[in-house]
Amino acid sequence: MAQSHSSSSPSSIFVIIAIATCSVFLAVPSRALEAGSRAEKGSCDLYAGSWVDDESYPLYDSGECPFIRKEFDCQKYGRSDHFYLGYRWQPTGCDLPRFDGKDFLERLRGKKIMFVGDSLSLNIFDSLACLLHAAVPNATITQKTQRDFTMYAFEEYEVVVALHHSLFLVDVDVEPEGRVLKLNSIKSGEIWREMDVLVFNTWQWWNRRGDKQPWDYVQDGVTVLKDMDRMDAFHTALLTWANWVDTQADTEKTRVFFQGVSPSHYKGEEWHEPGVTNCSKETRPINGTTYPGGLPTASLVINDVLSGMIKPVTLLDITNLSQLRKDGHPGMHNGLDHMDCTHWCLAGVPDTWNELLYAELQS
Ligand SMILES: *[C@@H]1O[C@H](CO)[C@@H](O)[C@H](O)[C@H]1NC(C)=O
Ligand SMILES: *[C@@H]1O[C@H](CO)[C@@H](O)[C@H](O)[C@H]1NC(C)=O
Ligand SMILES: *[C@@H]1O[C@H](CO)[C@@H](O)[C@H](O)[C@H]1NC(C)=O
Ligand SMILES: *[C@@H]1O[C@H](CO)[C@@H](O)[C@H](O)[C@H]1NC(C)=O
């Protein structure tokens, strides 16, 4: 298991101990995904719908998952209500296929999937590891971690499920004057290019200031600043990422996704409970299809950037459905010592993100 330490920040939970080399990322032969033959989903929008009770959920027992991290292990850390485990996402116009781990592994046989981003990428990655382990509990699973990379190889299937921890997607370089967030620079592309499926995400860290801001200067073009408008910085960095995909990614081989903004629940006024400042009392989702608080601005920036791209990129549009799940966060029930209404319990909401990914990979 990768090791981690607790800290005061819910998103600084990635401290990975290097135990192996990176070469294993390259060890699995690659075959092209059917990137050119994507079927239209017709009239069904998988991302518009509501949560329904379903006794056949959750999809795995968190106590049986050897990969689950303490940040997400709500049952182990004393969450006593079980309602949040028993919901299924029901799109309005069709059904979402239930996650089938063996089928997922067969479809990806010989391929590599990588999640790239902040701790919300860790959340979906950890969910996928648990979902697959539950499907093939006796499979040989080799774990390797090095620096910002973690991977699980499902040896019998020659499938690699990998995580690249990257807070901003663009680079943060340590220079004599300090740490510089470089909005126009991406140096990790060579590793990304090896993958058959890439799922990118970034947002949580763009608004951090003070001790929680992991850079000292921000560089935009030739201009180096002490600070700038954070939404503009996010927008510029996403354009840099989009340009990387448009010019460097081989989308005939690699299926590219962007994972939408994962919502937090600290502002009760967003769901008509003014005065509520965290998710600790939330045990039920919001009924219906629409979150009263509206979409986060960052979502609009993502939509804008994706709409201007040349190469095909699929938005894994988790924002609306996750907004409805104010009940899905750990609260105090994690192995850290603080309230977390940003990440998600496992089993839980990220399992649905993976069901959506599974559905998209079939289309
Ligand atoms: C895994 O192995 C155990 C012990 O060998 C066996 O009892 C169990 O049925 C196996 N599970 C699956 C899903 O093959
Ligand atoms: C969480 O919210 C409750 C009331 O809803 C409040 O009593 C408690 O102090 C809050 N805890 C934290 C850590 O914010
Ligand atoms: C949500 O729907 C359930 C089942 O239809 C109902 O029992 C509950 O009262 C509703 N809650 C709210 C807040 O409307
Ligand atoms: C998500 O919610 C926004 C409003 O908050 C709405 O405009 C949009 O259509 C919704 N998207 C889906 C897929 O339901």
C-alpha cells in the first residue's frame, strides 16, 4: 500500500513513498482503443437524472477493499448511518449500466488507464481499484509507487490503473526566487502519451491562499506575478492543457476525458439550509434533478475550454449529480482529524463516476 500521513489539509493527502521504478508504466503492450467509433448516445444524457434507492448498492464492501485509504474509509471511522451507500444514479432518459469489473478489465485488456489531477483524482482512482478488486478478488494485483505516481497492475488482464498526482496539470517549478506556477508549461506529457485512457481533473487548489498555496509566483507568458485573478489563471492553464491535447495527444490511440468539478458542501444556503456550515448532519441526497445552488463558475470555464478544442475529449460531467449528494462526504468520519465535505466516502459517489466512465468507454 502507498503510505500517507495525515495533515491539516484535506487535499494534501498524497504523500507517496517511492518503492519502485517508473519503468513498469511502460511494461504493458498497448492496443488502440476504438477511439474512432464512438456511438452517439442519442437522446439520453447520462448526466441528467436523480438518485434513487437501490438495495443492491453499494457495489462493494469497503471493509473488503485492501486499497481504501483512511481519508475515504467512512465506515471504519465510525460513520453510523448507511443510507448514503444505498443509492443508484438514474438518468432521466435511460439506465446507466451497472459496473461490471470483469467486463471492464476484459475491455481494457492490455491497456493502461491513468487519472491525472488532485485528490479528487485519488478519490476516483481508489474507487476504481476497489470496484475492480471486488470483481476479481483473487487476481494478482501489483502495486508500484514512485514520486507522484501510483499504479495497480492487474497482471492476468495486463491492465494498468494509474494515478498521476498533479494539482494544477501545468507545472510548478522550484526556481531560485521560489516556487513558480507556470500557466503555459506542461512537462508531464511524455508519460501521459503512453496511456490508452486519460482522465484529467484540476480545480480544488486554484483558490488556495496563504499556507495552503503551494506556489510563490505565477507566470503567465513572460510575466511573473505575485498573484493574479484565480479564475483567469485556471482558464489559462486549462487552455495550455487543451493545447497539449490538441497538438500532442494521439486521440486515435488514447481516449481523453476531463473530469468535471467535484462539488463541496460547506454552504447550507446552497440547499436551503442557511446557517449550516458543513456536511456533518447530512444523511440524505437532495431529491430531484437540480441543485438549488446552481453550477460552480469553474464548471463554466471548463465547458468553455472544452468547446474550443479540436481533438475529441469527453467531459465526465460529474458536477450536477454530485452536487445532489450532500450526504456523500466523510465529514469527521475519516482517518484525518478534520471535517471533510470535499472528498467522498468509499464506497460511495465516486463509484458512480466510474460507472459513468465505464458507460462512456462502451460508447
Ligand atoms: C478466491 O479464492 C478463494 C480461496 O481460494 C475461494 O474460496 C473463492 O471462491 C475465490 N473467489 C473467486 C471470486 O474466485
Ligand atoms: C459542523 O456544523 C455543526 C452544525 O451544523 C456545528 O455545530 C459544528 O461546529 C461544525 N463543525 C465544524 C468542524 O465545522
Ligand atoms: C424526498 O423524497 C422522499 C421519497 O420520495 C420523501 O420521503 C422525502 O420526504 C423527500 N424529501 C424532501 C426533502 O423533499
Ligand atoms: C446541471 O445544472 C445546471 C443548473 O444548475 C443546468 O443548467 C444543467 O442543464 C444541468 N446539467 C445536467 C446534465 O443536468
